[in-house]
Amino acid sequence: MPREVPIELTRNIGIMAHIDAGKTTSTERILYYTGRTYKLGEVDEGTTVMDWMEQERERGITITAAATTAFWERNGKSFRINIIDTPGHVDFTVEVERSLRVLDGAVAIFDAVAGVQPQTETVWRQADKYRVPRIAFVNKMDRIGADFDHAVRTMRTRLHAHPVPLQFPIGKEDSFVGVIDFIDERAVIWLEETLGAKYEYIELEKLWDPEFLKTRPDIERGLKASAIDRNFYVEHREKVVSYIAEHDDLVLTKYIEQHALTPEDLRASLRRSTLALKLVPVLVGSSLKNKGLQPLLDALVDFLPSPADVPPVEGTSPEAEEPLLRRATDEQPFSALAFKIQSDPYVGSLTYVRVYSGELRTGTSVFNSTKNQRERIGRLLRMHANKREEIDALYAGEIGAVVGLKNTTTGDTLCDENQAIVLEPIEFPTPVISVAIEPKTKADQDRLGMALGKLAQEDPTFRVHVDPDTGQTLISGMGELHLEIIVDRMMREFGVVASVGRPQVAYRETIRREAESEGKYIRQTGGRGQYGHVKIEVHPLPTADHEDMHEVSTDQIEAWVKHLAGARAKWHFDKERRLLFVNHIIGGAIPQEFISPIQAGVAEAMETGVVAGYEMVDVAVVLVDGSYHEVDSSEMAFKIAGSMAFREGCQKADPRLLEPVMRVEVVVPEEYMGDVMGDLNSRRGRILGMESRAGSQIIRSQVPLAEMFGYATELRSRTQGRGSFSMHFSHYEEVPAQVAEEIVARATGRAAR
């Protein structure tokens, strides 16, 4: 059976933004106007299609990325739009990360009052990382304090983006009635009484006609509120056209020679510049008031790429690690990436996949090249939030869910076994907070293990481990809300009743100077003995300029290796532990088969540190010498020797404790500003800047996570409920000596008990 929709008419897009910018509301309107739903879902009423989890509807926030499919008619063609609505809360950033990894384009939604907010910066960086073209939608123009110019300006200053407004709002706050379209040179006015499903186009000349405006006081009021007249329009359109032309050589000559650029010329130019990540088209509206969604849908299919427009996906061959490419065509060998695992009460485990090339059919076998295992495709589903539609096949460029995969986890590659490829996996941030969890009864104990296993399989930023000193089960995540949702799901979905301890910060350890050390493991017990001997150097990694170690390039690592051991040394960089292991053994002092066990011993020793038992990061280990015994040496002996040498070296190398520092943005009425700033300072916070916005003050700061527990209650108390804040992870930095002493005392005291 051939594919239903040509690949050129397919769009895979994500909706991304800061929390409360209107992502889910916008998605619900898109589903309504595309005919996918017949009733508007409202976040406040808990009736949305995309926020289907009980916890999402109760809290009015998006927790898990939900996928759906809609169709939109444009210029006589029917486009299939695969949409993923992502969370805005920083605790669920994993959902944005894995969604952007498999999407071709994105719609970034901005609050017209706040402009760029902290989580906007995070998702924008994630989109930059995966080179995802995007368009911007300035939402909430009906809110008091809405300022379109300010929102666009913050895109330039805080995101370093190149926004190009295709529209300008007619009115703001309660006078927002429509937009001026700079491309088609007309006004678009929404009709309130039809829920915005209908709108009218008005010739621009009428906007400057006093007689016409007498008949349309709504438009006249909007024009006055936005201070729009003929001169304003001419000046601003000229700026937009010249900005588009500057970024595209194909129309620049025509523009310089003063040839008129048609709407078709401008759209084609904008598409090229958007796909090349040179420009970000900006539209404006109010999703809650049903204004601006139809032009947004037009822009989405006009300017965002089809799977055929993006470069071929890159991968490597499983054995030789030779670079391979797969183009987005049905004729290429099959390749797909599993980007999300979800437990479903009706069909078991669902594996969401993005097909990059070839086709995937029910009943066939595929090869998991990451795990080196065969998998059988049971059923294929097209998802509409939590509802399922069974299908026979998925083609290149499509997104769907697979039932029946036994061993596939997030980030695995599925492919044709005869032409195997390993695609680049998805990288996830490390948890920053932990709590102890204890089941209430023996029956809960049995269910707890199963529940934690399934939840950890779904969410790569959720970790489970047992404290070796206390025997407690610790669960770790991205924030208090993240773990709160996990515990709530355990109770509702798996029937586990458990006690949860106070949140604990996930500290880390590192070293501040170089040191040499050796580890000898010698045991003689009558028969064959054990002998392992290694000499190493430990060095702090120069990571001060790299808050996200995933962004460190191979060239930078090779420069570090050259400095440490010379250009010819072999090395391996563990991104998760941020461990650079360099093999500088000369003359066969240690046989090759014992090098990997030494590295494994070092990696294992990093898990418990040397200061207070926390994981170590940002360390380079250079293996420089050692010795072995022809009979007694073994992999286990060298693994233990490597671990011993590492711990001894780190104890000599001025070990330090690191803590997660958060970027905190507080919005408060001006009269409470001094009190709130004093409170942030008392929490070891650093004030980065302030900005006056719509009658409030925005305070930007960096505060250690350890000082932010319970801050929401404290802020409400200090501002009589009128203050709000958002917080997301910034970086790790050294803990002050006095605070470090307390942390070490608590940790060692706990160990002693």
C-alpha cells in the first residue's frame, strides 16, 4: 500500500515555550481549526486533548510530550502536520530534548507581556543544538501589558535570534482585533462571534479611510492603540522587506535594482532563509481568544521544512564506525530512532519512533543496532495524544508508535539488518535532586521495584539507586515537581503506597589540581593469585567555559589530550561522567586487554567520590605506567588497581564539592522588590539584573538549588500572593568552604550511622 501523503507535504513540528506561554492552548486551537477535534479543549477546565494525564489536568500544566496528526489545506494541497506539544516546565525538559531530536521544525510561542523567559532560552538552545528551523508566535496580545515590540526585541537580545515580523498587531489588550500582513499587504480582522473560525481580509487603503472607520469602531480603536497610520505601515514594511532581502542573495539583487518583490518572491526567500537558520518569521495573535491560528498554520506549511528538505541523517556502521548517510526516501534502507517509551494500560509498552528512511511494516523483523538484537514489529499505531489509530506501515519522514518491542530503549536505532546503521543517540541532562523512598508494606515493596523500573524506562532523567551505606532506595530527578509527579504516578498507576523523605541536592565532586598516584592489587591465596599494578596522573578538566559538556567538540578534547600526553595518545571521553581517559602506556608495560578494565575501575570509583561520597566529574586520567604478572594478572585485578589509584590520586588533588546553581527569575510588584532581593541574597543568591515590565519588576539571579527548597511558599508570603518565579538549572560551581564542611559532616555522619 503506497503512502497516503507525499513526503513534500509532511511537516513534523514541535510546539515549544516557557511554561504558561500558551503551547497547549495553541495546539488545541490548531486541532480545532484543522478539523481534528470538534470542541475546543481548555487548560483551565481540564478538557484538553493533548494534556490527557490526570496530573496534567489537575495542575493545568503539560508533563509529557503528546503527539498528534492534523491536516491543513493550503494553495489547493493537503498537508499532513505531525505535532508534538512539549512541556514548558524545566523539570520535564527531557521531553523537549527528545522531541527536538526527531522533529524537522518548531513553533516557539512567546508571551506578549513577558517576551523571552528563562525556559524559552533553554528550549531555544536545544533547538539550536539540533539545528531545528523555527517560526515564532507572539501569543496573548489580549493580556494587559502586551507589547509586541518588546517581545521581538527580547528575541534579539536574549536569544541572539534574527526575527522578522511578518505581521503587526492592530490593537493590544482588549482592543486587539487583528493584524496587518506585511507580505500580502492587507489587514486580517477576526470576527469575535464565530470563535475566530472566520476572519475577513480588508484592503489597507480602507484602514486610512475615515468614512470606513466610522463603520468599524473596533478597527479604529485598534489602530489608535497601536499608533498605526499610513507612514508607520510604509516604514515598517520597507524594513521587513529589506531585512528579508539582506539574508538571501537570490532576491537581494532584485531588491537593490528596485524591482518589486511579489508575495511569492518574499515567501520563497523567507522559506530559504528559515531552513538555513538565518531568519525566524514572527506572527502574532491570541490563542485563548481564537485569533491568529489560521495564519500561523499557513506559515507553518510555508516556511518550515518537510523531511525531504532537511539534510540526510548521519550515522555510523556498527562495527567499523564508518560514517553513513540516510536520505529521507522510501527507497533507502530502513532506519529509525526510538525517542520515547510509554507504558500503556491497554497495549503494554509503546515505543515512539521517527522513521528517517525506508519503510516499517507490521509483522516484520527489524534490527536494533544499538543493542545488536533483532526485534519483531507487533502493531503500528498513529497516536492522537493517548488515543490510538492502527496502521499498516510507517514511511520515511513519519512518526508513529510500535507495540511489541522487547529490548528497545530511548535513543536506540532500529534498521535493516543487512544494511545496519547506528544513529546518534539522544543525550540527556543529569538529575540534580534526590529523595529517599520507602514502601509502607511488603506488598508495596514488591510493586515498588516494578513501578520504578517502568518509570525509569520511560524517563531517562529519572534515576533509581540504593545508598550502599544506609540501604535506602533513592530516586533522582530534575526537580521537586518532577519527583512529586513520579511518586503520584506510582500511587495511581501501580498502586504503590510509599513514604518519601525530604529532597536532597545531588552534589558532585571534582579536583582542583594535578596529582600522581599508583594502585597495586596483589593477593596470594594458595592457588593462582591476583596481580594488578597501575600508575596514573589525574588532572582537572578545563571545563569552566563549557557548562554543557555535551557541546564540547572532538577538536577541543584532542587539544586537551595533546596537552596531557601528546597527539598520538589514545583516549576515550565519557560524556555522562565527564571523564577523559587517556592511554599513554609505552612499550607494553600493561597488555592491551587490561586497559579497558582499568578504565572501568576508574569509572566505578567516580560514582562515589572521595569527599562526601558524591559522583565525581570533570577529571582527566592519564594512564602512564604499570606492571603485570604473566600468570596472576587478570581483568578484575587491574580494575581494582585502577579504582585504588584513582581514589588515591583524587585525595591528593585538592578535591572539592560542587553544587547545582539555578537561574531564577522572580516577577514581583515594585513595592516588594527590596524584600525579595534581600531574601535572594540571604539564600546565597547573586543578582544578575532587573527589568521593569508592565507594572512589575523582573529580578534575574543565580541561586544554589540547596537554598531554593520551599521558596514558592516563602515568595507568596512576602508578596501577599502576588509574586511568581521560574527556575531552571544553570551550572555546577564550587560550594563555599563553610557550607561544604556542613555537607561533608552530614554525609559522613550518615555513613557512620
